[in-house]
Amino acid sequence: MRILALITARVGSKRLPGKNIRPLGGKPLIVWSIDVAKDISEICDILVSTDDPTIAAVCKEAGAYVPWLRPAELATDTANSVDVALHALDWYEAEKGSVDGLLLLQPTSPFRTRATVQQGIELFGK
């Protein structure tokens, strides 16, 4: 099974500017989502969709795949998460081949466990 892990992180937070790269427990918030997906055999890539070069650099350093910056029309307050996910999925499959599923990992949920992610993948595969 090939699962694409997608982390969406735009720069425009109004309540807590820069939240995706603010430190939490010794590492940037978004890195928690990258780390939980690493070394799960079903995950073919950890793709980050962001409109911010700083977020992109942090994610690349943490081992995520950030091949482009998200188009401006998909980085607004009113942008639909489904459209952001479809943009990433369509691009990925055109460049890297088809996947069996898309796993959305929100960067603002840092305390999910690897076991929970693996259990979700198992349930999806049934």
C-alpha cells in the first residue's frame, strides 16, 4: 500500500502568527507531524503544502518533501482544505505515480502517536 502523508501549513495564522514553526517541546510545532510519519512503511512520502519559504525550509530540514510553494489562491482564509489536498494529490500522482490513500496530518495536532497513525492506516487498508 502507498499512502501519501500530507501536512498543510499556511503562513497566515491570525491568532498566533508563525504558529507552525514555533517551538514546542524543543522542536518546531510542524516537525511533530513530520516525525510521527517517518519510518511507517506504508507512507511513500511526507509532502508539505505551504505558501511560506521559512516553513518550507524547516520542513525540508526535518526530512519532509516540499517541492513547491502553494499557489496564493489556495493560501487564503477562505481556501478549502479539500482543494488544497486535491492540488497536492494531483501534483504528486502526476510526478511520482498513484497512491492508494492520502493521510492528512494537521500540524496543530502534535500529540498524535505513531501507533494511532498506523492503526488508521490499518483500518483504511481493510
